[in-house]
Amino acid sequence: MTIPGPTRSTLLGVFVLSGALLALEIALTRIFSVILWYHFAFLAISLALFGMAVGGLLLHFRPDWFPRDRVHHQMARHSLLFAILVPIAYVLILGVPFVYRVSLPAAVSLLLIYTFAALPFLFGGIALALALSRFANRIGIVYGMDLVGAGLGCLLVVPLLSYLTGPGVIVATAILAAVASLFFAASLGAGARNRRLLVLGVLVAILVGHETKGWLRIDFSKDRLEIGTIHSDWNPLARITVTQEGTVNWATSEVYNGPKPETLWLKIDAEAGTPIVQFDGDFEKVKALQFDVSALVHTLRENAEVLVIGPGGGRDVLTALSFGQKRVTAVEINDAIIEAVRDKFADWSGGLYSRPDVRIVNDEGRSWVRRAEEKFDIIQASLIDTWAASSAGAYVLSENNLYTKEAFRDFLEHLNDDGILTMSRWYFKGRPIETLRLTGIAVAALRDLGITNPAAHIMVVKRSTWDWAYRRREFRDGVGTMLVKRTPWDPGEVAHIQKISEDLKFDVVYAPGLQNLPEFEAIMGDRREQFEAAYPVDISAPVDDRPFFFYMLHARDAFRIFGSGEEIEQGVVQNNVRAIFVLVALLGIVLVLTSTCIMLPLFLSGGESFPRGGSSALYLLYFFCLGLGYLMVEIPLMQRFILLLGHPVNALTVVLFSMLVGSGVGSVLSNRIPERLFLVPAAIIAVLVLVYAAIVPPILDASLAFPYWQRVLLSVALLTIPAVLMGMPFPLGVRQLSRLREGMLPWVWGVNGATSVCASVLATVFAIFMGYTAVLMIGAGTYALAAVTLLLVRSREAREASASSGP
């Protein structure tokens, strides 16, 4: 039977439901980053999104469950089930005790978490698949509303995470789904609408109850019960909590025997932490800070202009002030941390972030430095990670724009003539690979600045912390601090560092003219590249195109070590092996599930899923390429725009919003494209992506000094052009397919969704081993293949039509 085109309320339902699905995806990422770790969050979301793909497969397998004359009833029902299941799934997830170890209980706990997470997406996916398949005659406008709704959902979730807690945003997405169900039920009776209004009212009550009474708060995270929390706050970047910790000693000299200040411990996503030191204005009470290895730089410069990148709770800021430095500028990416130190714990911190000699900037450190016109005597970053790498290796697979060759060049260029860049990282027992890699980055940056003898510009000092490492059961030997200048160190400065290190019982690992560790000598010599290539782990300098500082396994060794179970004595390398385990597991799972989405309908139908001829296989390849290509283009572009927009959340919002809304506009415009030109958009995208890979980086570099609103407009303009084109191939393919093979529509929707998830994993793999430019190139190649595939489809169908109309 013929189904009338979608009504306005149906389109609004698609719009709101799509926004709810994307908002839930982002909100769940925040929840899982707290209760699990980053890479498990990645895995959980990837598997949850397969629920949407399974929705398409259900329509294909059991069309009798979804009568065509009840399409609005079915969309309303499944949207409502999505709304009801969101808070239920969240509560069930919190009830699963997560176990982080390779064991059967760990596998069972993860399987339960992933299953619960997938349930809402399954029913939301069914509702969307119904809309896209049952209204194929108006696919342009339906798919366009789907994409635009997703874009606005992305835009909405950022302010929601700023004003609500993470669990509150989860419930808010359920409210949106209930509203979508109301739109779908507009043509149904009053009873159906009243039932949905009742569910909506209950969800609103749950949201209010949680935000006022904490009904859904997280008490168990990362295999630990949270106790002693005196402050908690959520924002789009992280959840922060503050607890009382007594004293915290990272790398204080063992010769110091004076009083140590009390600290509060500010945790980020229940793992990484930063201390808030108790301070009442008397610097004598915080004198212990001056005996830390990270404070050495302040013994070399007086009355200095200091820049601290990633100050967190303010420890480095307070240290600089205790040495009498002139002024401290501190650039902190997380506004919730700033507010906690400046407002909530102002009395505890002595009003540190409100002092006239302290300037606090809420921005991403690297981006702010690139835009800054001023220069500094000291630039410092101590143990700073994207959100601080945990002992579980949680951020091994995440990029970090602070530890790249280009970043160090930016920092060095913003020093005064005799200024010092100082950075501290963990100094691991046996192989000091973090500190060694940090030094290698400095060497590469200095060479880029035309300095032919970097060894004369670098000093490295470490402080061993065996007792602390033993208590934490970690493989850390201590903290290494690197000091770098654009001008060579003079003998007096070297002698000063040597003397103070002896007095404080620190170890000078490298300094010009001294007897140094061979590894540090080698990484600064003329045979640096050969040394790095032969070293057991990858200590080469990361670049902006491959900014994975914490990933340190050579490509040749990654899967060998993982597969052989080889024991690694080095904590950071164990983290890498864990990360590879997660990546391999995730890749294997998504490949199996993607293959299942493609092959299962064929096997269960006994081959009937492929109508006459071979075009059906080509259609599957076409939609496979679209699912793969979109993410292969979107993910590298998001990475490129982080530096321009100054904040990963801003980049996420602007890129996703521009791409999705632009693609929605392209989908609507696709209705005007005649059949003979169906393959043109995919072909243009392939060429345009290659052009963007070449021209976008210099354009962004030249635009860094623009005011923020101009940078946003430029980003939207640059992203909208490819996005509009990228929104066209899917509806054009559906139009082509619906003429002869309408029954395949739910199938190809499932294939497209499954390969999109597969693409997110593959993009990470390719970026780690080859770089983001390579990912863009692969994206261009998949769109080129899609264009060729559609050309073959048209050619084959033309021959089939000619044969069927012959004598």
C-alpha cells in the first residue's frame, strides 16, 4: 500500500528524536568516563550505537512486526519505549559492579553494562529506521530533519552539561524522546497522547528529584566506592570532586623536614587529580613547595613573568608566588576547576585565583599561547595530560596537543630572549620513556627553530620517589623536570643546577658539559633518528598530525606484544598494552557486528535479500562507503579545529553542529538533483577532501589571532561546504534503491549505521599509526569508491532494463 508523505508533526518527531539520540550518546560518554575509563567509554558508546543499526535489521527481518498502515503508531511506541528505558538503563548500569582486570567477572560486568546501554538506542533506532524507510519517497526532507535534529542535539547537550549534572542530562534526553513520541502520536487518539504526557510528567519529576535530592548520583566509580566527597560539579569536560587528603608529596626533596601544607584533592572523572594547597597568605607555611623538583626553574629567574599551563588546583601558581615572582598567568581548560578554587574553596586556597598578581584564563593552553602577543620569562607545565593519564592507561588512545613538536615550538617562541620552558613528567624505573620522549620533542622543536646544537639548550633533573611509588603499587621511579632555553645554558647556570641538585639530593640526568646518561646523550646527538628507531618503545617526537604522546609502542611491536602476552616491566608500556587490548577487542567486535549486519540478512533469507542481478551487493558497498567515509572526514576535521577554537568542547560542538546541520541542508537539497547526476556529490567530496587536507591547516594557522566570533564563523563556513555535499549521497542512494529494491532500505540503514561505528574505531587506529591526514585521505578514497560504485549500479541496471525490454 502507498503511505502518505510525512506530516509536519512526523518531521518534528524525527527532529526531536534524533537530537535526543545524539545528546544521549554524548551524555553517556561523560557518564562512562566517570564510572569506567575513557577507552571503555569509547567501547560502550560504540556498541550502544549498534542498537540503532539493529533497529534497521529488525525492520528487514520482521516487517510483519511493523505494519505499514500503523507506521505513526509504531514510531510513537518505540520513541516512548526509548524514553522509558533511558533512566531504567542508567540505574541498571550503576548497579553493575565494574571490575577492571582480565577475568570472567570483568567480562560479564562489561557485557551487562554494554547491553543495558544499547537498549534505548535499539528502540530509538527502530523509530528512525521506520521514518527513513517508510517515507523513502520524501527521504531528502526526512533524512535532513534527522541530521539537523542531531546537530541541534549536539548544540543543546553542552549547555545542559553546564547547568545540570551528568545524570540529569541523561534524564533530559529521555524527556526529549517523550516529546518526540508526542509528535509522532499527533494523529492518534487522546488516550495515546495522555499516556505520553503521563510518562513526560514522571520524567520531569525524576529530573527535578535528582537535581534537588541527588536521586541518581554516582557513588561507585572505577571499581571504588566514592567516600568523603565535599564538593562535586559537572560540565561538558568532566565531573570534578573534591576530598580531604592530608598532605600530598609528588617530588619534594628528601632533605626537607619542615611542615607540609594540608591539601584538598580535586579529582577529574574520579581518577586524575590535582591538589588545592591550604594557604593563608603566609608563604613560610608552604615552603615545602620550593623543595620540589618541578620548582627548580624559579631558582634560575627572579621577578619573572610566569605562564602556567594547566594549573589545576593552583600548586604551580602558589609555588611561583612563594619565590617572589612578579606575576603569574595561569591558563586552565576546565572552568569548573577555576570556580572551585576561586569561589567554593577561596578561604582554603587563600583567594589564590583572585590575587592581583595572578591572572586566570579559561582556555586551552596551546591555543591561548598561539594567540597571545605577550612573552614570558618562564612557561611551566607540570604533569599535565589532556585530562591526566591514569594508571589504567585511560588516555593512551587520546590525543594531546600540548606534547607535540609544534606545541613546543609555540611555547619557545613565546619566551623572552633568555626565558625558560620547564616541563615535568614521570621518570620511570629502568627506562625513563616519558621524560626521554619529552626531551626528544624539545630537541625536534629547537631544530625547527634553526638551532643546530640543541644539547646546549637543555637540562634534565629527576627526583626519585620510591616510597610514594611503592604505596601506590605503580612502576614510577620519580618525576623528571626538563629545562629548555632558546639560548645556550651558560656555565654558571649549569653549575647552579648541579649545586642545588646535590644539596636537595636530586639527580642531574642531563646538562651541557656534565657526565650524562647515555640515552639522553643519544637523543640529542646527530644519530637521534637511528637511536629512536632502535629503542624498544616509540620515543619519537609526536606531531600535530599524530599527537599521541602516551602511545609508545612501535607499530611493529604493538600487536606482537599483545598477541604473545609478553611481560612488560614498565608501567607506562603496560598501559599501552592495555590500550591495545581494548583497541583490538573493540576493532574485532565492531568488525564482527558489521559483518553480521551485512551477511546475516542474506543467510537468513536464503539469498532472497539479493534480487535479480548483482546490483544489491553494489548497493551494500555504496552505503558501506558512506558510513565509513563520513566519520573518516569528520573526526580529522574535529582534531584540526581544536587549536583554532581553543577548547575541545567548542571544537566538538562547532564541528558536529556544522557538519550535521550542513548535511541536513544537503539532504533537503538533494531532492533537486536529477538521477543522471546522483554520483556527482560523492565524486566532488572526494576531490574536496583532498584539497582541504592541503589548504585547511595554513588557513587555520593564519586565523588564530582573529576574535573568537570570527574564528567560529570561519569554522562554520569551512565546514559547511563539505557538509552540504556529504549530506547528499545517502538520500540519493535511497532514492535510487527504492525504485527497484525498497525492501532493502532497512538493511542498508543498518549497514550504514554499523559501518559508522566501525569508522570511529578505524579512524583511531589509522590516526595512531599513520596520522590524521592519512585518515582524511582514506575518507576521500571511500567517497571516490562510492561514486564509482553508483556508476556501476547505474550501468548494471541499465543493462538489466535493456535486457528485460528486449524482444
